[in-house]
Amino acid sequence: MRKRQRRTEGTEGPRYGVEVKFPDVRLYLVEKKMGATRRGFLAQLARAKGFLVEDVLSERVTHVVSEQNQAQELWQWLRRQALNNLPTLHVLDIGWFTDSMREGRPVTLEARHHIQDILPEASTHLPVVVLSRYACQRRTSTENHNEIFTDAFEVMAESYEFSQCDGQCLAFRRAASVLKSVPWPVERLGAATRLPCLGEHTRAVMEEILQCGRSFEVEKILCNDRYQRLKLFTSVFGVGPKTAEKWHRGGLRTLNDALEDPGVELNSMQKAGFRHHGDISRAVSRAEALALGEILHQAALGISAHAVLVLTGGFRRGKEFGHDVDFLLSTPEQGKEETLLLSLVDSLRRQGILLYCDHHPSTFDINNLPGVSFEAMDHFAKSFLILRLEDRQVEGGVQRPEGQHDGRSWRAVRVDVVAPPMERYAFTLLGWTGSRQFERDLRRFARKEKRMLLDNHGLWDKTKKEFLPAEREEDIFAHLGLEYLEPQLRNA
């Protein structure tokens, strides 16, 4: 940027006798990237609305407005001006200026308006937190102070997942996991210099959001036809990214296209997914999850007085809403857990609330342990269900989505039930509680830091060549030398 000669007197405007309405605000518009013509037009506009606009940058200026300049380059230029008021100077994106012109007054400054100094020395007075690169060593509650970044990262991760770019997908999920753990909102990129798992691409997205209040890369993805179609298709129970991509390449664009195309052969799970799509694509509330838990628990106790049922997944971590509801079902009666699950499904069928069932019998064999690679799904008996939940069974009632007036007094809900043997219960409970990144990092920590293999079936010490028993989750954390984190702190 070209250095201008500073002078004590600037052009104070407004001109042509227009009243100065905001004497405490003195603007300076950075010409670089903006251009002289546009700068002159914006200065004239501001003066006409009662703003003071300086033609030369001086210590009289209170607000510097820049358009499309890189933060680091802009701040380096500002430092070269040797302004004594630099620490109190408001360095703002053009968005604040246009908002102010529209309102006819200086609008309240927000974090999205500021162009933050991203040099390390600018972050010396910012909150500092040192976080582990492993989610299992970070406390992460449901309170997310950095949703503006993590929401963007989730879109990026999902886009890469649709393109089967596993490395980039994982990078953004790890970055989102880290920012969810930060106990304060990141308002300057310099405050994130010591955070792990933030690569060049993730930092670029953060910088764009800090400067502009949004990520244009993310907005481009959200507007992309392929992303929108794959997002729509994968919202159907039983349709994964590969099937969605196949449908998209085949020219399908709507759910009706998939239903009406004679070349599309739907399996039973996908047929159920389409049949109940309106219900199961809608979030499930905690009240609904608890109501389902009571129904399943009573049914299980009707089969065996020793039955144990526990709510897992996001609801166990304290979330108020989820996409489905997960349960663990077991019994101290050795070898009876799978028959208990089958009997439970039969009971639900007799009650008339079973709308769909996909049962997977147990393939668990202790002789195949330990597994050398992580598998997303364990080998215990499990049933993927769609259940009918009556409104009257939900404490506090049910709020129907706006526009839903079909007269129904029930909804369909996705429910997963897994039935591990009691001696494996603690490991399965840990694995089915999540979050996904927490579980991934817990297994990675065990393998890389402790030379152990951990999955939903057990914990194997490679150095001692033995399985380590656990009756509770706390025992597993103790074996790994980790502080026990309550489920409510595993929302990484």
C-alpha cells in the first residue's frame, strides 16, 4: 500500500453545508482494492448523511474502512503509519459502512465487522487455552461458543465426505471438534494460534468469517446443485453417499424422481425411509426420546425382570434434540441378550407400534479379538427400528411443525437398539455414547499413546498381551490413564 503524507488538518466534511450528525465518528476509507472512483462516491455518500470523512489518515480518524484487503497486509500498513491511537482504532470491513449508510447512522460494532489483526503479537492480551489434540482429553459441553466456525466446518466436512475425500473431511471434523472445546468465542485469528488441528485451509475459512461475517466458500457449497441433491437423498433412511451419488449421476433431482424411476430398485430399508421420510427427517426431542425409553423399558421388563436398558447417543451427552434414538439392552443372564432383543421386537410388533425392523444377529466371536482395525459397527446383535410414538405418550405434549395439519396424533421415530453381553456392556456403552470424534480420538489415543486396542468389544493391552476387564466406563478411562469425562463433556 502507498504511504500517504499525513497532515494535521484533513477534509472534515460533510460538505455543501450538510449538518455533522456524528462528531465522534471520523471515517477513513482505504483506497486500495476499493479504487479512487468508488472511494470518492462512498465518501460523498457518507458526508451527505452527516458523517465526517477524512481524506488523509491521521490520529483524528476513529474508524478505518477497508474493502477486500487481506487482514495481515492491512495491519502491516497501518503499523507503518506510526499512529499513536492505533490500539483504539476501529478497523472495519465495508459491511459495517454499508449497514451504517442504510440505517443513516453508525450501527453498533459487532465481531463480524472488525478486521482482526492476525499477527501473533496481536494476541498477547487474548484468552489463552492449551488443548490436547485428542478429543478424549478435552472437556466439551453442549454449549458451543464458536458455532459460526463449526457450522461452516461441518458443511465443508460433509462436502468432502460426499466427494469421498476422507483426509479433508477428517481435517475439518477435527478442527470443528477443537473449536467446540474452546470455552470462549474466538474473535481474532491470533487467539487460535496455539490450538491444535487447525490447518491452512481451516484457518483460511476462519479468517474469511472473521473479516466478512461469512465464508463465501461455504456459501458456494450450499448453493451447489450436487451438494443439495446428495444432502436431500442422504436424508432418506437407508441411503448413503454412494447411492446418492449414483442417483445424482443418473439424473435424479428429487425424491419423487427416485420413487418413480423404473431403474431405481429400493431395498426394504429405503422403502421404509421414503414412506416415513417426513417424520424421521425431523429432529427428535428429549421428551420424545424419554417416552420411547419408557415404552421399551416396560416391554423389556415384561420379558425379563433382569433386563437393563439405557439411553445412549447424543441424548446421553445432554443434547435436547437428535436425529434418532439409541438404546443399549442387556441382561446379566449369560448368553440371553440376543433372545431378549428378539423378544422385545416381537413385543413392539404385538403392540402395533413397530413400523419397520432390520435385525442383525450377533457375529461376535471372542476368538477374533482383538480387532486390528477400527470398525464403525460392532458385532453384537442389533435392531434398526422405526416406531410409532403417540403424542399422548410424550410428557409436555408434542409441537407439530408449522403447516402440518394431517390430523395424525402420532409420529414415526428412528430407534436403534444394540444388545451386548453384560461382560462387554461398559465398552459398548462407551462406544455408543459418542460423539463420533470423541470415539475416534479415544481409540487413536489408546493405540498411539498406550499401545492398546480399544473398540466396542473390549480393551487389549498389546505390551502385556491381555484383555483388561471393565465393569464401568470409569474403569476403561483408568486403564488408559485418562481423567474420566462425564457423558455431558464428550460433545467434541
